[in-house]
Amino acid sequence: MDAAEIPLSKIKVEGGSTPPSNVVESKTVYGVVGFITLQSNEYVIVITDRERTGTIKNADVYRVKSVSVVSITRNNMTPNQAKAENIYLQKLEDHFDTNNMYFSYGYDLTQSLQRQASTSPDPGWKQADPRFFWNHYLCEKMMNGDDQEDNNYSMSDFILPMVQGFVSINRAQVHGHPFAFVLISRRSRLRAGTRYFSRGIDKDGNVSNFVETEQLVIYDGSDAVGGYDFTGRHQMSYIQTRGSIPIFWSQVINMRYTPKLWLDTGDDSLMAMKTHFKDQVATYGPQILVNLVNKKGYEYPLAQAYSQGVMNTGDPSLTYIHFDFHHECRKMRWDRIKNLLDQIEGQLEQQGYCYYNATNPHKSFIEKTQTSVVRSNCMDCLDRTNVVQSAIAKWVLSRQLQQLQILRPGEKIDEQIDFMHLYRKVWADNADAISLGYSGTGALKTDYTRTGKRTKTGAFEDLTKSLMRYVKNNYMDGARQDGFDLALGVYRVSSTSWEDSPYNLETPLIIHIVPLVVLLSAIMCVFGVMLISYSGIASTTLICLFIAFWFSLLVTTFHYMLQNSQCYVDWPRLVTVPGQSDSNTLQPSAEALTSTYLPRKFGKQAQRRSSKELSALEEGDQIPLKKMS
């Protein structure tokens, strides 16, 4: 039988430390990520290296260090087919190399403590939260194979749900009481992607960069001994969420540092917002919406649209609070975050947290539940959001440790200097991990999270990261977005010829030449200035003409690049995003904005755009979206 004809039900994994004698190469595999069919062959993705992060309730948790994509069929390919196949394989490998993935054989990382305690104790994959089951698409074949009646081998044992985000498990001690301090951030796989290519909401109510962050305290009592293996006689959990502003909006990249802002506040946008909050309330209870964007300038139109949308939903379960982070904390007065905590303190007291009492192993029960959630956002839901979330979580942690009698009544965790070093480090590492997956760089403002103070050194580091974000988001994120879409099944590869491949995109020669001319012109201008300074020539007229020529060429060619910026920024190749050229048009697609994604139709050449067309785009002509400068 040909390998391509072998059904999944006939694939069997056999244990044993010694490989058969006819095996040329063997690898230790720690888990099956899943299966994927590309243009010509089918592949299995396996975990080949892992790093132990810690233990939760006697279950080890690991971070994926490396994966291997192994072909399980051997179909013949033409050179062009092989070229396309290799591009897809590279996208998959890069995706798993650059995003933090975690898994556990005995603990469900996709579910919060409160949800686990409220559902069936069955540890199988069917209990996993599909929002955070990152390799859900890749496991579809195993899920389907497990449902087949003639399946002699159950695949359930090989389905290993993975989360993308951050997991930190630490042994802490306060007043001589040891406990496990755990932070888990789970990024949703629905509407996942990179910073400028995944914004706002889709028609199904899924928002970009949605992350559920759970802070856990696992305590065995004052007489607990040993290392990190806390059994969990007392388990406490607190949940917060973050997510993009839930309206139709986008930022269309165009080589400028700050892209143009587009938003749609029509009826479809309102319906999507209602769907989003209906799902959120059903999952978490009432929502305390903390909006951290600016109350003036570039960000304000989004704030207006958000507040108006919340008002128009008429949902009493939503409490909207606008805290202008940059204004309130200006001049490095970040202690003013306390003003926000004072504003929502009553709601936090009413909200509570989850307390699972397992002191009696025969009669464990939820003693206290978290009844609502704080949903925070800024523009990217990264930097300002993480600072505020860490402050709220710290406020709650003081109450939890007081209930466990680790802290005295009225005592705050801020006073425990040694623990606060750990606390700040964990939350700063969380900020970097979440930011890396979305923006491509570490988070901004982490100097405050790590030290409790805003410093000039930290501000300079933020400037460096901001410049890195500009480069990555404009000139590198198209390839990264393709990795998301391929690994999550947003784009499913079909058997096509190279001529029809989304990666067979030709560009006019002038598009490649102009950046070289810009670089050469800049170099020659600098050279001319140096001639004036060091040549000793009395008459500089000729040199000034030399500089003027190259400077005019520099300005002309750079202006050309700005006018044709669509050809120079890095767009995704697999799916269409708002503002991307589609079928020889340059206008943002309202349909693409209100959908998760649409398949992209590629022309053979990147088209040059006239100044008139670009002006029409900037003015919003014939575009059912509202442009905000």
C-alpha cells in the first residue's frame, strides 16, 4: 500500500527505548502537535525538545523548545512545487520557533481553575477550551480519526492541547509561609495575528489579541515542606482579560511611523460588539471595561466609538471606565494608577476571586467564585494594559493572602520586598511574552513593572523597541502573519501549480531599483558634505551642485517610495487584510474588515498607483469606512 493511502486509524505508536535496526535516524518525541496537508504532501508536527517550567498540582508543565515537521507521504513534486512546499514548511517552523507554546500531560492549561472545578474531571482533550487550544486545527485529523467506528487505535491519548502565551510557576514565601505563585496567559486562536494585520473585531464577535490571564496561588498550609510540588490544599485564582477595541477598525500600513486609522461604526459593527459581549458575559459574568487609550489626538476617535457602542448595546452587565493612561501618568507619575484602583475598588470587592478548598481530599469544593471580570485595553492591548493588569492583580493578591492568613488583616503585599521582586519580574516577563507574539518585540514600560518606577533608561529602551516595532510591523510581519494563518487553519493549502501560488508574485524592476537609488543618494550626500569639510578647496560651488543633485534625487526617489508604499511594505501572501491590494485595487476592503479574512487573489505584478488614486485612498473616496487622521 502506498504511504499516501494509509488511513490514520492504521498508524500506531509503539514504545521502546531501542529503535529497530533498520532505522537510519531516530528522535525522541515528547508529543504530537498535529497533522497538516500542504501542497503536495502530508506532514506530522512533533515536539522534539522541551523545557520544564514547573509543576501545578503534581503535573509538570513544559515550554516547547523545538518541533520537527516530518513528511508521512512521498509524492513526487516538480521543482516549482517543491519550492512552494518549502516556503510553507518554513512558515510553520518559524511560527513555532518564534511563539511561546506550553503544554502539560496532566494539567489542562486551556482552562482556568474555576472552570476546571465546575466541569467534568475528565482530563481528555474534549474538556479543553477551544479558544485557547492553539493546535486545534492541526489535531482535527486525530479528532476525526478517533470518532471513526472502525478505528482500532484511539488517538485521544496523542491529542496534546497547547496554549500560546506565557506560563510562570514559582515557589514564593511570605512570613515563612511557602506557596506556589503561578501566572498563565492564554492567547485566543480566534482572530489571531500580528499587530497591524489583526485589529478590532470580526463579524462573529472575535477580537484581536484576546488574552486571558490567570494568577494562581497554591498553598498547602504553614506546615508545607519540599520544593515546588504543592498539592494544592488551598487554590486561589484570579482572571483578567484583554482584547482589541471591539469595533471594526484597522490601521493600514504605508511606511509612515503612524499608519492611517480607519473605523466603521455602523450597524454591523454594533452587532459584532453585542455578539462579543454576549459571549464574554456568558463566560466570565459582568464586564468591567477599562479603556486606557488617550482622550485626545490620534486615539480619541476609537475611544469615542467604543464608549458610544457600549452605550448603544444597552447591556446593564457592562461598566465602561475611560482612564487616559498617558495623561494621568504623565511626567512619569505612574503611581497615579492608584486613582484607577480607587475608582473600581467597589467593583473589585464585589467581583471577588476563585477559592477552591481541597483541605479534605474526599470533599473538595469551590468556597468562593469570581463573579465578573476586568477587561482592559489600550491600542495594542500590550504595554499600558499589562501595567494596569499587574496593579489590579496585586490588589487582589493582598486580599487572597489575607484570607489564607499569610498576610495580616490590612497588610499589603507591597510591603514584602523579596516577594515583590519576584512578582514584578513575573509580570514583566508576561508583558514581554505577550508583546513578542503580537508586535514582534518585548513590551514597553516594563521598567515600571520590574522596578515599580519609571526611569529615563526605561524610556530610552522603549524608544529602541518602538523603532524595532516600526521595522518589523511594516517590513517583516507579512511573513509572520502567514505563519499564523497556516498553523491555525485560517488558510488551507490547496494543490495548485506554482503559477497560481500566492508566493509567485512578480514586481516591476523599478520597485527593486528605487530603494537602492535612495541608499546611494544618501551616501553621496554625506560624501559631499565630507568633501566640503575636509578637502580644503576654496571654491565649493561644484561640490554644492554635487550635493544638490544627489539630494534632489534622494527626495524624488523617497517620495516615489511613499507614493507607492503598498509595494514596499510586507503584506501577507495567504489571506487578505484591510488595506491590502486585491485584484489590482488599492482600496481597503470593507468586507475584509468585517470578516476574519478573505482569500486573496493575486495579480502577476505589483501595480504602480497614481497620485490621484492615492489621494482618493487618503480622502476615503468610495470607501464605506471613516478615516481618522
